[in-house]
Amino acid sequence: MSAAASSPSSSSATKRLEGEVALVTGGATGIGEAIVRLFREHGAKVCIADIQDEAGRQLRDALGGGDVAMFVHCDVTVEEDVSAAVDAVAERFGALDVMVNNAGVTGSKVADIRDVDLAEARRVFDINAGSIVSLASVASVGGGMGPHAYTASKHAVAGLTKSVAAELGRHGVRVNCVSPYAVPTALAMPHLSQGAHADDALKDFLAFVGGEANLKGVDLMPRDVAEAVLYLASDEARYVSALNLVVDGGFTAVNNAMKQFED
């Protein structure tokens, strides 16, 4: 049986987001693309919000465009861009049921947890959506994977999720986040070459994170993270809120500092 055939999503006849409308920031590539594709498989109309215009439009067209998929240019660090993206979804599809905050940056844009504007982030969350899912990382719950800047911003997302869930619960809005272990994406591998050496870079990345992983024999891929997001966005999680769903194969459950003493 193929991996696709054994997927819990593809093996199910039920479309878990039928009739829903979803906005996915950073949806053009990587984990965001996997989320967008999986949401469409499950019947959702999707808006891809990203600064990568060409990739976003190509994905929109691949999904059929028109009445089921759209692309908007959106820099999530610009409040007006986020507001415009939400308005565009409402105008095109008439509703916004699910928002996935996936877009992220590495480097010096966020140098320290104190530099994260929580008030600005709160305004991004505060929309009329039934389910909000954000992407954090295992670094936000201990473990230390990834650059310091990414760790700080993602830690803020995990913490903010709980407080916003408390605020928006009275409006029937669920707020959760997913914290995965290292996933092979262009964001995680900024030096991944596009071309002849790309496969080698991917193998090297998987070998490195696999060596550090707790769960052996399985490589965490974007689709795996998308499956977790799908669950939180669906009615199957209709009473789940303020959850940080850790998708790390038990990485944060062990004392990784003691690995140096293992045989």
C-alpha cells in the first residue's frame, strides 16, 4: 500500500472541511502549501496569502482557481496587508471559517522575544473565524531546534494562542497551534540549493534531524504537519481550544542533553 493510500485523510470518504473557507498565510510553499492542498482535498475553498507571488499563483491555478482557490499578496508584518487579505476572502467567498497563521521568517527580523509585538499579533488573530490555527515549533516548548530569531517568534505564538483562546471563546472561536519538529522546507533549510544538489541537501537535512529525533524510522514531512492542522480546523476538534498540538515524535518528552552519555 502506498503512503498516499494509507493516509488517514485520503483513505476517508468524508471531506472534513466541505463548504468551509480557509485563509492560509505563507501558503505558497512548504508547510503552508501542504496545508492548502490538504484543505482543498477536504472540500474547503482556500485563499493563499503569501509574498511569493509566482509560487502563489501557480498553486492557485493548480488547484483550479475560480470559485475554489485564490491568491493574494500578503506580508504578515504589514497590518494593512493582512486586513486586505481577510477582506478579499470575504468578498470572493462570502465568509471566512478557518484562518491558518503559518507565515514565518528567519534571520534578524525578530531578534528577541521582547521584539515581538504581541498587540499587533493579537489584531491578526481577532477576526470573525470559527477556527484559528497557528504554526509554532518544538522550540517553543523546549528542545532548541532552529535559529534563535525563529525560536523567539514561535515561542510567542504558542504563548499567545492560550490567551487569545481565552478571549475569543465567548464568541465561539477556537484558537490552537501546532508545534512540529524540524520539517524540510525552504524556511528550515535556507541554504538548500535548487537543482542538482537539492536531493543531497534534503538527504543531509533528514539525516541530521533524524539523528537527533526521538522517534526513529519516520521522517517528518510537511504533509504530516498539515494533517494536524486539518484536525484542529475540522469539526472533529469542535471543543478543542487553547491546545498546542506537538508533532515531534516525542522529542520534547526526553532529556536531549543526556544523549551524549548514551551508548
